[in-house]
Amino acid sequence: MRTKKPCTTILALAALSVPLGSGALSAGASEAQAPADVVAERLGTIHFPVSCNTGAQQAFDRSMALYHSFYWNEVKKAFDTVLEADPSCAMAYWGQAMGLLDNPFIWPPKGTSLSEGMAMIEMASAGTPGTQRESDYIAALESFYKDHEQIDHRTRAEAYVRAMGELAQRYPDDVEASVLYALALSATFDPGDKTYARQLEAAAILEPLFERYPEHPGVAHYLIHSYDYPAIADLGLPAAQRYAQIAESAPHALHMPSHIFTRLGYWQDSIATNIASAKASADLRGRLHAWDYMTYAYLQVAQDVDAQRIVEEVAALQEVKQESLGAAYGLAAIPMRAALERGRWKEAARIELSPLEPDFAWQRFPNAEAVNAFGRGLGAARSGDAAGAREQLKRLETLRQAMIEARQAYWADQALIQSEMIEAWVAHTEGQTREALQRLRAAADHEDATEKSPVTPGPLIPPRELLGELLMELARPGDALVEFEAVTVKEPHRFRALYGAARAAELSGDRDKARAHYTTLMTVAANPASGRSELATARAFLDS
């Protein structure tokens, strides 16, 4: 079992107000230039040489620092500044095209971004790049955009990965080529590949750069993404502990460490870094993503009042102007997590989607809406309402078909797992015990064969945990213990799995194991104000 280790990164942030040190990029005013009451901007230190004038070069470096921290609201404006400084700077159009692709970990791009990006590539080519290297960068990105109306996303993404690999090989001293190639590798991983081949290939490129360029925001950022998987998350802790300090002016940089903290069960560290991120985020998209991770962490440590406060903030939203998967997922997941994590099944069955249309078009995000259908369906099934559960199963299947039509294969697969979980509990409700167990084992094995998306801190309920709970209801605590402990390995310090393991061990007569799990639970969720009955049970056992 992992031991919770304190992480001092976030606590140190408040003291970090110094500007960037001398380097290729000073991403903001220098200490001498900044007014006394203005904290200097910190975005990290990079240098991306382009054949533009001096003012444009400085603006370009800052633009790329913003890009490397996925500061999308500012990226376009920053590259506009490059063009203002030097209208002939062809690479500024390349930068705009890069920004239009948005977060590569939630590809494929949506809306008009592909047609707009291709227009930027054409302008970059027409602007006569100043060097062969710049032409190669433009050509590599063109491989992603070209013929996007005829060629499917995966084919174009793979073409871009190959092109960036060739570019990095052609210019071995070009740090940015290597960093962007690593990003392309990591972002195009196969969710079913448990060897993590692409992620580790990306990490192998980035690790030496992390030593040589410790202030480069992209290196730390993409290392976190490369290691954002249970089996290898420990390797991402050094980058997670540094990234928020490197680029503390970027809200996403403040959030990203929580991807590793979540994988390791460092809940208070996740809460702290997401509080900082949500506070710094000017757009609701960033806040909702941080709130989702924060809500998940609060619930694992039984800080239910804090989790409910976020639920109420989300419920009070009147509009969401910036549509994105991250925003949609957060809107759907936050209230559902608060109900499901506490076993409030009837409440979950009644949760409606936020009525934000026409400002927010839910139909564009069937993968996010599926979270609501799953939660309502499982809540109904666990409340004994088989008819209500079947209604949500039909809705979930309709959403899954929409995902298939949108070529969202990963999310369609996730919806299938969700359906299997609801169907299993419906079968249990109707007395079909054998079928219920078979379906839940299939769902658990199915989930084990894939990975979570970076858009979520974790599943609303892991199917293997649900299997453990079903086995407990069937008075099979020994079998349940095996399932709960498997969850605690994959999802360290998860509240429901820890409690399930402790209770199953207690009822199966293994008091030593029960004591160990209850002790861990009380250490992780050391919240005397919590009214959760599970903690009362743990205290009673440990005092006996």
C-alpha cells in the first residue's frame, strides 16, 4: 500500500512572486520594469528561434510559453501580438494554427477549428518562411490539417506524429521540436495499450530535457501527461511538484499537478492546487475542470461540506459561453459525484443536466451527457427502480450511438462499460444474481483493459468497486475483499474502496487486515466534522 507523503509545492506558491530569472524568455515585465504593486508574470523559460524581428521574437517566445501551459484564452492574442510586431512573421500563423487545435488530449478538434487552422497554415506558407526549419514546422502541422474533410482524424494525427518525429530527428539541437514531438506521441496514445509504449517513449525524450531545462513549462507539463496512469504515476511526481512553480501565472499549470496527485491519492495536495487553479482561471472552462478534480478529492477525504459548496456553485451558473468537453464534463460530473460517492442513490436518480441551453449545446457532447445518464441509471437501479434504470439505459444507448457517429470510439466504449454496470444492478434488483455478477465482472475487466481520459479525475464509480459492494450484499465478504483491494491498488486512498476493503476484511474474520484498512481510511479522511457513518464504523472497530 502506498504511504501518503506531504507535498509542499502548493504551499510554497504564495511566496513565489519573483520574476523569471535571466534566460531566453522573460515572459512578462522584468523586476525593474514592473510597478511595485504588480507581481511579475511567470510562465517559465523557453526559446523558440524564428526569423522575425527582435520584438516579434520576444513575443513569440511568450506565445509558446502560453501554448505549453494550454492557456488557450491568451494564445491567440499572444500570436496576434507577434504579427503586430512583425506582419511578415510567417511562424506567427503557424502558432495560431497550433492554438486552434486546442488540447490534444481531448482531440478530435471541434467546430470550425480545422478549417480556420488550415487557413492559418496557408497564410504561413504564403508568408514565405525565413528558413527551411520553419518551412518544415509548417509542413508538419499541415499534415494534420490537410484534407481534414476527407481524411479521418486518426490518420491525420498519425501523419502529424510521423512528421514531428522526422522534424525532431532532422534538427536534434532544436529543443522545441523534441518537446512538441513528445507531446504528439503522448497525446495519441492507445487507451488499450497497457505497456504505455507511446507515453514512455515521450517521457524518454522529456526526462533528459527536464534536467537540462528545469524551467521549461512544456517539459514538466507533458511529463505529467505521460505518467498520468496508475502503474507509472510515481514517475510523474517530480514534474508535478515543480510545474506549478515554473508557470504559476498559467491556471492550467496550477491544475496539472493534481493529475499525478489524484493517481497517487494525495487528496489534500490535489485540493490545494485546484483551489489555486480555479481562483486564477478567468474562464469557466478552466474553473469547471479544476472544480471536478477538487470535488473528487474532497469526497475522498469526507470533506462533504466543501464538495457540496462546489455543487451549489455549479447549480447557480446561468450560462457557459465557452463550450468545451472539459466544461461539459465538469457540469455533468460534479453533482453526480457528490451523490454517488456518498451512496445517495435516490438523489442521483433525480439529478438533471444544468439547463444552460441555448448558451450551451449539450448535444455536442454526448460523452459528457452520458455521465448524467449513467448516474441516474445506477441511482435508479440501486434504489430498486428497475423501470427508471431501463429508461436511462435507453438514453445511454442513444448517446453511445451519437458517439459512434462522431467517431468517439473511446467514449463509446466507456458508455458500454457504464451500461454494463447499470444492467448488472438491475439484474440484481430482479433477483438474477448470477447474471448480475457476470455483468459486473465483465464491466470490471473491460475497464481494466482501458484507461481514463485526462478530462476526468476518475470514474464516478469503478465497476470493480461496485462488484465488491454487490458481493457484500450477497454475504460474500471474502470475495468482496479481493475486489476492493484491487481497486485500492489502482485508485489509492479511494474512500469507498478503502471502507469496503476494511468492512469486508472485518466480516470475513481477518481483523489484522481490517485494522490496517480502517487505519488508512481514518488517516486519509481525518475529518472530525464529517458525519459519514463509515467513519463511525471505523472508529468503533479501532477502539474495540
